[in-house]
Amino acid sequence: MDKRTLGKTGLSVTSVGFGAGPIGYLGTAQKQVETILFTLLDAGVNLIDTAAAYHGSEEAIGKAVAHRRREFVLVSKCGQQFDDLPGEAWSPEVITATVDRSLKRLRTDHLDVMLLHSCRLEVLQRGEALGALIKARDSGKIRFAGYSGDNDAAVFAARQPGVCVIETSVNLCDQANLATVLPVARERDIGIIAKRPIANSAWRPAQQHQGIYRDYAKPYRERFAAMRITSQDLGFTSDADWPEIALRFTLSQPGVHVAIIGTTNPANAQRNLEAAGKGPLSRGALDRLVSAFKRAEASANQKWPGLT
């Protein structure tokens, strides 16, 4: 698989990684988690992204692939308050406790990357939350610290000396960070993990989205409808091509190192790998998607921010 260097971390990562949100939020059975992760690792995928807030995902990943720990870069996220941990949200106390708990759940002695999970700009500006991650780094519990989020908060985080990785929304229905976060990240050699690269399957009707993802995908469905663009406009043949178009759009963006895809279906995971292997979209297709987004945004008479 195509590999890229994750900014100043120096970590070599595959252009496609695994996002563990769905296996947590949808309560995926352990056997299914193992099938998905084995499929991806066996295909060469080497980045797994999870979070303390993805109900049960850390435990499932640890149980499934702890014995293959040397094969992948492990990313998790922290900062929220939890009933079973001390400290308020974004406090050094809860961040330290969450890091320790994640190590146990994931059955590892270190995390390659730990990210603050979508805290507000004012939290970042206080410095205590990031400071707690730096202490975890200095103690050897994590290798690199970073931030997961969008817009002004992500731009601010990318400029902080202790931040090496930003996870941010980059997709055909979410283009704000292309002009704000990514340029700063390139300037400072920040590793970029693109979340939601498939745009939450915005072309699918609401009833085809599972669980919490039905409401979660709604803003993208509305944006996609407003863009009024077809796959044929981009040189493809049918609506079945949209997952490929979306992933290749994200991976075509300068500064994106890895796109994480959440799925509970091994067949979908395999199709995503095949799509990524086709390389960037044509310049014409990229330009049409950017123009369609800008036209729709202008018609809505508002700026569409990155969706956290």
C-alpha cells in the first residue's frame, strides 16, 4: 500500500487507516471486529484510530490485535469526563487517568499518538490539557501529542510547539479546513489524519444510515444535495462510484497523510483499499467538486464550517 510520512513524527503510515467509531457506537460483535482488523492488517493497513469515548472500541481493539502491536500505529483520543475516572473534562487529572486507562484497554505499553478530542478553542488556549499530554509524552506513555477537531481550534492547535498531529474533517462535503487548517499544517510539518473521508455517505438516504449516524450524517446529506453534482459530471458512470470519488478526493488534498475509514463490514473495507489504490482524482474532477461546494455555500448565504 501507498505510505506517507506523518509529518514531523516520522511515522510511516498507509494512506488509508481504520477509524473505530462505528465498532464502538454500533456495538459490533468482537468476532466481527477481529475479522475487520485482520482483513486490514493483512492487507498492509498500519494505522488504527480510536478514542476513549468510542464505547468499547479500545477494549475490542486490544483484545483483537494486541498480539500484532508491532504492525500498526495506534492513535486514541481523550479529554472528556467519565464516571469511572477522576477529574473534570479537559483537566490534567482526567487526561492523565484516561491515558493510563487506554493503555490497559488497548493492552499496550505506549500509544503512538494521543489527541485531545475536539475541545473548544478556549480550552486549548488555557494550555493545561495539552500540557497533560506533553507530560504523558515525556513519561513514555505516548510518543506524540495532538488534537482532533476543526476550524479555528485546529488552526490554533497546529501552531502549538507540542503538537505533532492534527485529525480534522476533510471531504467533498466538508472543505473549510482545506483553506485554513491544512496550509498551517503543511507549513509546520504537522501530520494530518483526515476524518470522515467518505463524507458519512452523504449520497445515501437517511434510512440507510445506522443508529446515531442517521442524525450525524444529516448536515452532509443537506450539503451534498445543495451541491447538485452527479458522478457523471466527474467522469464516472453511476452513484455506486461515490465512495471511491469521496475517498480519492480526500487523499488528493496536499498535506493529508492518512484517511481513516470507519466500517463494520470487511467487504467495504476491501473496496476502500481498492479505491485508494487508484490514486488521486483528475484535476478536472477535483476542480468541479470544489466549485460545486463553493456555489452551494454561496447559495446558502453562509460559510460551512468543518463539522466537529
